[in-house]
Amino acid sequence: KAGVTQTPRYLIKTRGQQVTLSCSPISGHRSVSWYQQTPGQGLQFLFEYFSETQRNKGNFPGRFSGRQFSNSRSEMNVSTLELGDSALYLCASSLQGLRQSEFFGPGTRLTVT
Amino acid sequence: KNEVEQSPQNLTAQEGEFITINCSYSVGISALHWLQQHPGGGIVSLFMLSSGKKKHGRLIATINIQEKHSSLHITASHPRDSAVYICAVRVREGGSEKLVFGKGTKLTVNP
């Protein structure tokens, strides 16, 4: 079974731009969660989608949004990029969500200049 | 104060040693996760537990809900165990759930 895949793996953007990151979960998994990892703040939970609905949300501003498609693939969008958005963005999938152990993707390294 | 505190921040051991990493939390939780992150960035979920103890190979995780404390033990440590170990707790906030993470413990096992 293929693992969780994320595209792109690396991305450089300029402050003020927007970015879309993509995550394909393990086949059959209906839950996709997104996380941000920075050296200063560590790992932080962004949001979780289950069956195309946002089910849980962390404490991030509205510039961070996401969606999930009927095939469970998920996208995360960050608008009006700030320097502080530079981070490793990880997605994870599971059958049922946060109540189970999740399988993590390799991450997308975003650099905002 | 962080809701999830891990100790130690850094740990260096010799191959074969018994390792303990601690995690304390200050909020009510519904479950606790232990994660392993290798230098390349990949994260693997090791355990999810809400009570008692779980064992997988050389890894053992325990949790004491009353004391709000969990430990991750590695027996007969090996250089391939070198990684960052992260504790995360699942908390309910409003009508939503989220994971709150510790800062991680960087483990280096020398041959």
C-alpha cells in the first residue's frame, strides 16, 4: 500500500503571495490532518478533515484554510504569506482521525522570502 | 507554561543502555501519542494510549492519568534509535479536538 504523499516537497514563495499544498492519503483513509513544524514553535496542529468536512481546528488565523475532496485527497492553502509561515508542513492520514494513530507524509518545506 | 513538557530536551546514550523519556501535561486529555522523527524529517507514530502500558518490540510506553504523566522507554538502545521523540496529547477545546505537542527529546545513541 502506498504511503501518504505530499506535493510539492519544496517550495519558495515571496511574502504576500499565496500557496497551495497537496496531500494524498493512504488508500481507504478518510481523515487527513495538517500540521506546521517550525524550529521555534515545534509541531502545531492546523486542522483535520474527515469525509470532506473540517472536523477539528487548531489556533491558526483564517489565512490558513483547507479542503478535502471526495477521494480524500486534501489541499491546504495559505494566503498573504508572511515570513513566519516558513515551515515544514506535514499531513497525516488515518481511517478515523485523531482518535487513531496517524500515518505521516514526508512534508512540504515552505520558505517565504 | 507549555501544556506539554518533555524531559530531557537532549539525551546521549551508549548502545545497549536503557532509555527513559518523560512527558508531563497540565490539561485534561483523551489520549496521548508518542511520535518518532528521524533527521530527514519523517514522522512515525509509535503509540497512542489513554491508560496503562503498551509495548512494541524494544519500546514501552506508560501513562498515569491521575499524575498527568507518561514515559517512553527504550530497552537495549541502538544507534538507529537516534531520533527526536515527541509527545502529543489530544485535548477537547469547545466542540473540537486537537493535538498539542511537546517540544521533543533529541536522542543520540552512540555505538
